[in-house]
Amino acid sequence: MKKVYITDKITNPDIEKEVLGDEISPELHEGIEVLLVWHKKITNEFIDSLPNLKAMVRYGVGYDVFQDLEYIKQKGIYASNTPDYGTEEVSDTAIAMIMNIARGITRYDYQCREYEDGSWQTNTLKYIKRNSDYKVGVIGAGRIGGSVVLKANALRFQTYFYDPYLSSGTEKMLGAKRVDSLDELLKTCDIISINCPLNSDTNGMVNEEFISKMKKGASIVNTARGAIVKDLDVFYEPLKSGQLNCVNLDVLPSEPPKDGLMIDAWRSKEKWLDGRFLINPHSAFYSDKAYFEMRQKAALNVKRVLEGKTPINIVNGLK
């Protein structure tokens, strides 16, 4: 009986079969021992329907698809993620968005459509500073956030980070200034890059209060998880008033986005928005090599379970 089931997304498991051979079942059945999970929400009821389940491996970094980690742990089932496949790609996207804000790329693209002869080169954005005069603040300095800090250092930005879970001395390794509170980071930095996991503390963290604590004219980049933002409409008035300069997002609270003040203005290319609100379709993780590595590494973790070994990258604390 085949013991592995892929819950969603993958229709041609060629990469997984290279690792797992004939262990992949085309159908879900009670004998399944390991799940490979993309976006399917794993509820307690779903877990209870699989009496032989030993482990679940999430293809990507985020693991909020596992809706009750404590219940999974109590059942003696391992929950793992695959955190180390797209670090370069996601941090590169965050840096590209930071540079876009710092240099005004999408704003210039939007505005210069209406420039006339004789004024082409004179229409500069007056807020733009030298990289070394910008303060970039990273929320969550783990694999990806730490990579963002190091790359921002190389571009001569002043770098700060807030991460209460990292050990003392991390700031020396990263060459960045560590702050003791989120409020301090928000009031200090010109560009905030969100690189923390989604959990009970960070769900809806970016809300009206969060934005009100930011420097006037500061900007936000989110390449982490969409639900860290309460909803997209929290950006509407701050962008319109100038409290926020730019918002660049790879991930959204709802994908694809639902209608609302912010999305309607973005789709309509309203003039006041002026290229300041940028959306990627949750694509920061992707490159040809990263996509292959993600699937291969997830499958290799499944293979460990089938061989009687403990999986790596356990996220629910099961020993």
C-alpha cells in the first residue's frame, strides 16, 4: 500500500517520484503515513481521518496551513516545513522592492508618461536620498530577514532589526543595529521590511496602530506572509495622506486580492497612487532552481520518515 499523499497543487509529481519511487498514492486512504502539503488547510478533523499518519511536510517556509500545531503534537504526528530552498530568491525580491522605493523606479515609470519636451530630466522626486542616508528596518532576522540585512549592508543602507527570538550577538554577525522593541524600529526606520513568520503574535500585526507609529513618509515591504497585514485597506488613507510613501507587497491577506478601497484604486491606476503601491503575485519564492529544490527537499524529508528516521525542520515541537 502506498504511504505518501500530496494534498494539492502538484499534478505531476515527477520530482517527488525521483526521491520516493512508487510510494506516492494518487488517492487519499486510511493507510497514508505522510502528507506533502502545499496550501491545503490541515484541520483536526482531516488529521483524525488518517489513523496511520506519522508526519506532514509543508512544501514552503510558512506553516500556518497546520491549523492546530498543539493538537498535531498531541497526536504524535510530526509537522515540518521546508525553510531553506528560496532564501536567496525571497531576500532578493525584498531588496529589489527596497531599492525600488529608495530610487523611485515605479514612481518614475508612472509619472514620466505625461512629461513634456523640455522637462524630461528635471522631474526628480525630491524625497530620494543616497542609500547611506536611509534606515532600513527588518522585522524578523532569521534566514531570509538576515539575508536581507546583509544585502542591504552591501548596498550601504543603515540597517536595523527587531527579533526577540534571536540570541544576543546576532547583531554583530549581521552588522546591524538591534532594537529592543517594535515601536522603536517603526519610529526610527524609513523602510520597514517584514520577514517574520505568521503566528498568533504577528497575525494582523500591520494595522492602523502599526502604521500610525511609523515615521511620516516611511514605506513598507512584505515578502513574508499576507495575513501579517490586517487587510489592504489599512494602507489606503495613509498612502493618500502621505503618512506612507510606498507599499510593496509580494504576499496579500487574500490571494488573489478582493475588491476594496486599496485594490480598486490600484486596479484603476488612480493618479494619486502614483506607482507607490506595488504587488507581486506571491512569486518571490520562485526561480527554476528554487522550485526544484523546494520539492526535492520536501520529498527527502518524507523519505526520512519512511525510513524510520526523525524528520528535520520540525515546527510543532515534537521530539
